Amino acid sequence: MGGEIVAHIKQQIKRNKTNEKRRLTNASFKSSVKTAIKAVESAVAAKDKEKALLTLSFAHKKLDKGLAKGVFHKNFVARHKSGLANLVNTL
């Protein structure tokens, strides 16, 4: 007990490999999106409108890319884009 279940079927072994690759890629991508969002938030906190607008466009680009790749749900992307835009508009 407590061990990893290993597939015996060839196709499932292949799927497990690709699933693991995708999981790592998605985790890395999600981390970069979180970093981009934090950059916008820190620019707003510093009251630097120019930097905030620059980082906002980069964050929007990252979120859209995640949507296209299927990493994020459309509502997740819409919610974050809207929230960040509202945050930058407070400056």
C-alpha cells in the first residue's frame, strides 16, 4: 500500500508520460502568470502608472495565452483581466 499505481497498458503508460509533461508545463506557466499579476499589483502600490500600464498589457497577454492553451477557463481570465484593469484605473 501507499505505492504509485503503475499502468500495464501501453497506451496508458504513454498518456501518463504526456500528462506529467503537461502538468509540469502548466505549473510553470501558471507561476509566470501569477508573477505577472503581482508585478501589476506592485506597480499600482508604488503609484507608478507608466509601469502599471506596461505590466498590465504583459499580464493580459499572458492570461490570453493561457486561455488559448487551455490552461485557464475563460471566466478566470475575464475576472483577472477586469480586476487588474480596475486596479490600474484607480491611479
